[in-house]
Amino acid sequence: MYIIGENIHIISQKVKDALTARDARFFQELAVKQVEHGAKALDLNLGPRKKDGEEVFPWIAETVQAVVDVPLSFDSTNIVGIEAGLKKITKAQPIINSTSAEEERLEKVPLLAKKYNARLIALTMGRGGIPIGSDERVTIAIEKLIPRAVEIDYPIEDLIIDPLVLTVSGCQEYCPECIEAVRTLQYSWDPPPAISVGLSNVSNAVPHENRPLMNQVYCAMLMGGGLQMMIADPLDKELWEVINAIESRDESTPVKKLYVKIHDRIAAMEEITTDDVDMSDPGQAAIWKTIQILLNKVIYADSYLEQ
């Protein structure tokens, strides 16, 4: 699994404070920690930064690049700021996160990616928002995103399609559709572009104590759909245990065996049933309840694990 570390994110108060103070040591230590825990790239989500983007993005690029060699992903809607940051890249191939199929962004952002030899994350959404159905999301990729890359002679191998994970709290019907979009996008082009998602989006607005489990179960399901890249928290030890169990077929514990089974059922487009779960085991029972939420079979409530 190729994990783009998500922890440098403006939503964090610590990141906000460190950015205001231009605390280089904070960002360097967080960058190194993520890479040491397995991140193969780092997402730098500093928000739009409309007032100071042309200063902030070069600063963060130079600051982080001084201590790690992995690709840096500029996560912002500020095209001018992103370009300023790209000019400071001297190591690994950078990533722009992101464009969409909206006309203005699709016109400008892929050209910027080509100019600076950057990989490009492209979201399956247009001016009308995010389609619920997987087929509609794949259609945006096939009819809008990939053709734009072809039109400007941008390498398809540098294009990363994101079919968009949304929170189970309020957008529950999107969860199974995203899995199917991941599955189908692998056959959308020859050769197909890479596919990535923002994993922890699924648990936004979910009570903090339940977020890791939600992320871990959805990760296993998405891997069953064929996912091999995601923006996620590399510091989540239990998430890595799920990933490693699936990739190495490690069934040495009942929970690991269940995660492998979840992957296999999704990969085979089969139902996950209670026959796959030991409901007397609280850990497995919690995973089962989470599966039902993520497959939109039971209506989500914050107290779902207690029901």
C-alpha cells in the first residue's frame, strides 16, 4: 500500500499554530515521523492561503524537503501558491492535490502539473458536485479527466484518479459506491491511471473513539476493490496491521483472519455474512456492525456500536 501521509493538515490546531509561528522544527519532526512509520509521500494541506500562499508554500516545501526525500503533495485550491511551492522542489516528483472536472480547474491545473513534471490527483466531481453512483463517477474519469490528460499530452501514469470518499455520517450511501468506483476505474483506460482516496474522510464527524475502526474496516473493503494508494494516517499502527494482514495473507489471529475474509469477499463481489464472523468476540462483532454501516445496510448513528 502506497500511503500519502495526511498529518500535516490545517484542520489540526497544532498545525495552524506552527504555521503561524513558522515553526520549521514542528513540521520537520512531523514529516520525519510519518516517513519513519511508512509514508511514501506527504500531503501538505495548508488550506487556500489566499493572502500568503506565494510565501507559505515555498517555505513549507523547503522546510520539509530539507529532512525527507519522499514526494510532497500540495493540497490546496490556490493554484498560484501551489506553483510557488513547486518551484522549490528539488528532490522527488511532486504531487498536485487536486483538480476536478470543473471547467476552470480542468483547464489550468493539468497544465501546471505538466509544466512542473508533477503527478496529479483528479477528483471525480464536476460543477454539479459528486455523483452518488459509481458508474457516474467513472464516467467523469473516462469522459473528462483522462481525455484532458490525453489532450495536453500529460502522462497517464502520472494521473491519479480519486473517486472521493465521503463521511458515513450524512453521506452513507456514498460508501459502497466508492468501493465499486475503485473496482471499475482499474479498467477505465489502458494502461489505467492510479487510484487513490482520502481514507479518513469516511470517519469525519464520527465520534473520535470510533474513527480508527471505521477507517480500518473501510480500508480492508477498499483493498478488496483493488485500492493500492491512499491518503491516510501512517501513525495508525492498527491500520498498518490491517494492511499487512491482507497483503501477507496473515490469518494468525481471529481479527486478522476476518480482515482477510472481508478483503476476499469484496474482491469476489460476494456478500460478507455472519458466517464469516464470530459474534461472541466483541472485536469481531464491532467490525461486523461497521461493515453493515459502510455497506449502507444499517442506518448510521453515533451509537451504532452499542446497538
